[in-house]
Amino acid sequence: MATAKKSAKGGHKPPEGKIRLGQIVMTFGPGAMVDLLDHAVLIGGTDFWRYDKYKDQGFIDEPRLRDAIIAKVGSKLGIELSINRAFRLPPAGDDDAPSQYNGIQVAEFPSWFVCQKCRALGPSKNLERDKRRYVHHCTNTQKGVCVPVRFVATCKRGHLDEFPWSWFVHTSQETRCDGTDLYLKEDASGDFAHIRVCCGSCGAERKLSEAREPKILPQCRAERPWLGSEGREEKGCQEKLNLLVRTASSGYFSQWMSALSIPDKAREVMNKVSQADVWSVVQEAKREELPLLRKVVPAVRNALRDYDDDQVWAAMETIRKGKSPAREGLRTAEYKVFLEAKDEVDGQLPPRDEDFFACRLPPKRYPLPPKVSRIVLAKKVRQVRAQIGLTRLSATPLNLQGETEDPSNLQPLGLTQTWLPAAEIFGEGVLICLDEEAVREWEGREAVMRREQELAEGYEQEFKGSSRGPGFPGARFYLLHSLAHLLVSSISLQCGYSAAALAERIYCAPVTDALPMAAIFIMTGTSGAEGTLGGLVEQGRFIGRHLRRAWDMASLCSSDPVCAHHSPKDPSGRYLEGAACHGCLFVAEPACERFNRYLDRALVVPAMGHDPDLAFFKVRP
């Protein structure tokens, strides 16, 4: 989706590359490094996104999500979102008529290349262009094709820069040469420990592996090349640069927040009360006068018939004070709507003009599995995911509401941010609510409290010396998250969607919260396709079967006993996982909100070497 360029004949060249719209927000957003056929490029910031002015501009609306982003990160990141145009879909390219006015501009990054024939290392400005590729004159008669170098530099705050090749190879010398004759040499094995940076002019040589040592590289220059020539951060950066393999998974973390499009009662009441013919009657009214006005004034009666006096009075007070309605957490508000879902009626279809329709599975017709209190079938659901920033090296954790708490290390997506890139997902889902009393009894067990303390110590170790993070999420979250992964793996075998096309949404709140939550929402998570197949909702009727399959999958891992015995306090660096690995709990990245972290199957089912009392499901459901 790179911007097309005009050809010499006045036509248009095809785009340099293509990326699916859904991948732009989640994987290859602004600041991401992408390999094209002949080049390595950096996705430009939102200031370099071009939309065809004669087509739909791609704006979408989700007030709850906008309010949450403004409240959590707006002021700290300098984001001033438009009221009605806060989110925007990426520009959709047209293969039949590519245009320089529609697409995403990209920058060549890194600009250093290595010759495949003689291993010469140098910037692109010193190379010759042969059609679409750079070539290096190894000798007077031989040329070598050049490819982008694999290594760049970043810092803990997410800045991005070229690796300082000349500085690195000459830093131990008292005098430095001009560094124009550099080579990047490696043996046939390709082992990182055997890669050397050499200078042909002065003979200096240094192993690249030394750059991985802490504080070896120079101070970061606060470069943000995806934001253009004015992207450098004015206040600078105090961090040291880190060596980064540009294709590594730690090179880019898209930080995003999401919300389901649910009925918003508070806003609905405010909209009704603020109608001219209604507000002119009630604006001076007292609380005790509302019943009479609603009875004798037709306009008031018709507009407010679906709301009680308390709701109307709260809306009136909010309007009088010039404030917005009190904002609940994103997940709490959604969970309340799920709890209000009525029993399923045979033959009832979702309304065409609504984005959300859910019904409860009648327990009399479909008996609930052990320790499950409610199953809700969301036959129609819309989710909006908005990217709020990016990080490198590590992701910024979310709180239990799915909101970013600490945006200090987030890098912006553009210099002028009145809208954020977003993806719109239409699909279906199933909500499984665990019995709150059963969860509380489980949390009170001595074995669970000991394991929770162990997991908390691992969490502290992960974020040691850093203010990042909303705090330890608790054993309840580990239980729900681990069970969600097991159910995604089980349901994907039957529902018609692949595991990567499903996504989790965890509803978790501790017992001390005003509304404790212990629920899992499995939904379709692919933004490229609208509508549903119906298969996921249908599997909600067989949750008991999926719980039994999940129990079987988690009881024994192919990596046991190593997996089962893993402790978050082990020196392996996996401080946020208990008994979890690719053989049992890890799922495709699009399906997980937390990058396959905060997992421990020993909390779900009895695991090898653990106290059986630790498991929520001690026996097969």
C-alpha cells in the first residue's frame, strides 16, 4: 500500500508493495519496518497517509473508545481527537487505477546496504541504482547486488536510528579514519557470534555481538524517521541505543485499545433530554416534578418513556453542569450489557440497523457446565480497534479494562493527530461467565495464594526499576486468560474459523470491585471480512464439550515435565508465565491480547508436579 509514483510517460506505476488493511493497524502500522520485494521500508506516519478525495474518507465513530483514549493517554501524548472523526480506516488502494493520491508513503530504511558478493557495507547514496535494486562496484569488471543490512538501532523509548557502523568499529581507537571502506563479514554458518564489522582502510575489526552488551552503543539521538524530516524529538533522549534485528518480533509493538459497539444508556438519555422540545420543558424542573411532566407533556412522555426518573434526572444534572456522562471502564460497561441479555428466542434474528445483538442461552434447555454461571451468544457484534502509539523492545501492559495506564514510552503515530488508525470488525462471539462463588472459593485456597505470590514476584522482576505497568493482574486473570487460550484452540477445531481468526476478550475484576467479573468472550477477530458464519455462536451450545477437551489438552503438555515445572522466578527471563509454552497454551498472536503472556495452565487443571488443589477444575468437567 505504498504510494504509487508517476511514470516517465505520465501514467502511474503500481504500488511498491501491498499490505492488508487489517494488518496496518495491528502489525504494520506507522513506524513498522517492512520487507518489500527489493527494498526494506519504514511505514510512514499518519501525516503521510493519502486518501482519494473523491471516495469515502474512511472515518468511523465509537464514542466510548474515544473518551477512554482521551482520558488515559490524550494529554500525555498530545492527542486531540476530532469529536465525530476520531478514527479512520487505512486508505484502500486500487490495483486497477493506482494513484499517488491514495496510499501510504514509505521511507527507505535502513539506508545502509551490504554487497552480496564482496560484503562491502555502505549507505545507499554511495551505491549505483540498477533498475529497482542497488549494486556495488566490487571491481572494475564486477558488480554485486546489495541488500538492506539486517541491523538497526533503537532505544527503550522507541526511537529508531541507523546503526552507527563507523563509530562502532573505531570506538576503541584513539584516532578514527573516515570509515568509508567498511565490510560486514560472516562465516557460512550465519551464526551471530561470528559476524564481524571490518574497516578496509585502517584494519579495525570488531565482533557485532559486542553491541548487545548494555550501554556499549552511544546515546540515542531521539530520531523518529517515520514522522518525516521534523520527527526528531526536541527534548532529546537520555537512553543508550540498543542493537536491533529489524525483522525481530521485538522491533515493533502496536499499542492499541478497543471497544465493542454496545448500547450506551447514559448517552441515549442525554440525547433524548437535550432535544429542544424536551429540554425547553424540563430544564428548570425539580426532581419531584418529573413524574407529572412526563405524564402531561406529550413530547416529554414520548421521548423518555424507556427511561426511569433516576436516569432522566442524572442526565439533566449532567447537562446543566456542562459535563459528559460519567465514564465506566470499557470492559465493565460491556459486561453489564452482556448481563442484561434476555433469553434466546427461537427464530429471532438480529436487527439490521443495530451493531450489537446478544441473548442468553436458556439454562433450562441447555444445562450449564460445572462452575459456569451464564453463557451469552453474541449473534451480532462490532468491535473498533484503534492504534494509539507504538513501542519497541517491549510492549506497554494494559490494565484489566484493556486500557493503557502508562503512555510514557509510547511513540506517536503522527505529528498532527486529530484521528487515529483503526480497524472495524463485524462478527459474532460467545461469552462464558464463571460462577463467582466458585472463583472466590478457588482464590481462597492456600495453594492458589502461594502460586499467586510466586507469579507476583515474577511480575515485579519483569518490571523491576520501571514505572511501567498497571500492577499485578492477579491469579484470577491468569486463570481466565489460560482458559481462554484453551477454549480458542478447542472451538477453532469445530466452528469453521481458524484459530488465528478468533480473538479473546477477558472480563476480569477482583472481588473487591463494585462489579466483580470473571468471564471470557471468544469472538471473531478478522477485520478483512464482514458478517458471520454462525459457527462460533453455535459452539456456545456445546461449551461443556469444549471444557472437557480443554481439560484434556492442558493436563499433559508435550514439553512436560519441563513446561509444568517452569516457575516465573526461573532465570530464563519468562517472568510472566507459569506452566505455559507453545505445546499447550500459546496461540496465534492475533488471537491474544497480551502477546502470549500471563498464562499458567496449573491454575486451570491439575498439572504434573503441582498440588491438585491449585486447579480451578480439579476433575474433568
